[in-house]
Amino acid sequence: MMQNRIVPSILSVVLLISNMPCVAKKSDQEDRMSTAGIVASVGAAVVGVGALMWALSEDEPEVVLTKSRAMHDDLGRKYQGPMDMFYAPRSMDEAMLHRCILASTQDLCRSLYSDISILADALTATEKAIKRAKSEYLKEELRRTANNLAILKRSLTNAQEGLDLHKAYFELFELQAKLSTAHARELEAIKRPARLLLGASHSDINACLNFRYSSYDAEWKYPFLAYCKKCAHDIRELEQAIARASSSYYTLLQNSRNLLQNLKSIHTCVANAPEYQSNIRDRERDRLERERLELEQARLRAEQERSRAERERARAEQDRLTLEHARLHAEQAHARAERERAELEYARLRQERLNSMSHMDHARHYCSICMHEWYAIADRCNCHCCC
């Protein structure tokens, strides 16, 4: 069972080391919570290695004690900041949640579920080692370590519950940051004084969209339509995130509502632009052209199908004629064989007649010309012919 935790431990190491640069870039103006996040991220590699070693631990009580202590110390250092922040999660105010964001606590705690599970396995192994320990001193040390692991597990579970409780805050904050970055140029364009009401910002928005969509994009032909579709999707997503957030997140909700209003203004500005209507006409024209091409292709396919059927019919007719020719040839061969058989039969009969006539030569004589009987006394044939 311990070995099943190897892969989550390695993933935790990779994820938390990757978060170190973003935490280290925080300014010196942040409070000790930011520093706690940095220290915890630095200790992530050690915790991951310790968890990996724990998954491969032996069954000897001394080994279990050593690695249990190491795991307790490593996880305690790693999650000291989140445990301090989420000591009373239901009483946390928005300022504390914002400091969690600045300290990248929510990123650090992405591996909290797996670490709690590994800690539970370590606690179970430690409790089993108590029964196998032989000396009272070792049993006492194992009990103390098991108690510390249980306290740490409760603290980590409390931190995890705090993250789950304020999950809507972190989701809304991340979505607001993502949309602010995605629409940064358009948001900057509409912030210029009075330009939106005068309609002069249309050129700014047009320039932003031309920059956004290049010829490599699939929707570059209709940039205003594509942006309106994306903006409408982002507006709906932001509205849903705002609806899920608690009303106690006043500052975040205010900023999110301002962003929502700005996105709606950008959407209205783009939808009212002449280029938007031009994109609609171009899309409709392209749709009709595609339908015409599809109909033409369908006609060509039907023509090809008709030609193919005609070729199949001609090939079938050719096969029929070939079979008919073979039948006639067989009949002719049969008739020729019949004629040859009749000729052979006639030749056989004629030969038999000649043979029978040759047997009578000793008694009768025949005319050598007309083959009639020859009378030797009269010295003439029986037919009284000239011969």
C-alpha cells in the first residue's frame, strides 16, 4: 500500500519546484505570509523525497520512527504558512485570502490531498510499529511521534477544508486575472476618457482585433464576430463565477463586477461597429458560396456516379456478349464435331462396303469404270453401257 504513493510524491516534487520562481518574485512589501510561502516551496523537494523514502520504508520500528519524524518535520515546514492562515477558516477575512493569493498558498496546497493521504499511511505504520517495538523507550518515542503526526494531520485537514470553503474566492480571482490578461488591449482602449461615447474607440478596438487575429488563425476572416463570441463566453463565465462567490468578498466582487461591466462595454462597442455588420455579410456570402460549391460538388458526384453506373452497365453488357460468343463458339465446335463424326461414320461404312466387295472378287468381276458386274462370256458389263 505504501508503494502506491510513490507516483503522487514525485508529482508533488515536480509541481512544487515549478512554483518556486513565481513565489520568489514577490516584492519585499508582502508580509510574513509571503515569506512562509517561499520557505515552504523551498522545502517541497525535501518533503517529496521524504515521502518517496517513506513509501519504500522497512518494517523495523527504528526505521519507521526515523522516517516518521522526518516526514513530520518536512510536512510541518512545507505547510506552516497554510496552517497558520487557515487556523480558523470560517473567520478568515478577504485580506487574509488575498495574502494567500500573494503567497501562492493555493498553488502550494494543490498537493495537499496526496500529502494528507501519505501522512495517514505514515500514522498507520507508526501505530503498527508500536506493537512490534521491544523496548519501552522505543514505544514511548513512537507514541509521541504518532501523536505529533495525528496533530499535523488534523492541521492539514483543517487547511484543506479552508481551501475548499473559500474555493469560490480563488476561482474568481484566477478567472479575473485570466480575463484581464486576455482582454488587456481592449480594456486599455476603452479606458481613454470619453472616447467610447464619441465612437472614436472603434478604431482602437479595430486595431486591437487586427493585432489579436492574424492570418494563421482560423477565425481571422471575421475578427469582430470571433471576438464577440469569445467575449460573450467570457462574460457568461465571469457572471457565473460572481454568482458562486460569497458576498463577503467585497473587494474581489467589486473588481470583478467592474471587469464584467467593461467586458460588456467592449462587447457592445464591437457589436455596434460597422465592421461587425460587414463580417456578418461576409460570413453570409461565404456561407452561400460554400453551399453553392457543395451543390456543385454534389452534382459532380452524381454525374460521376451516373458515369460509373453507365460504365458498369456497359461492362455487364460486354460480359454478356462475351458469354454469348463463347456459347456460339461452343455450339459451332459441337456442330463441327458432329460433322466430323458423321464423316467418319460415312467413311467407315464406305470402307466396310469396299471391304465386302473385295471379298466377292473371286466369284464375280466388276467393270472398272461403272463398277457393275462384268460378264466374262459376253465380255461386257451387266448394264450394257458403252464400256
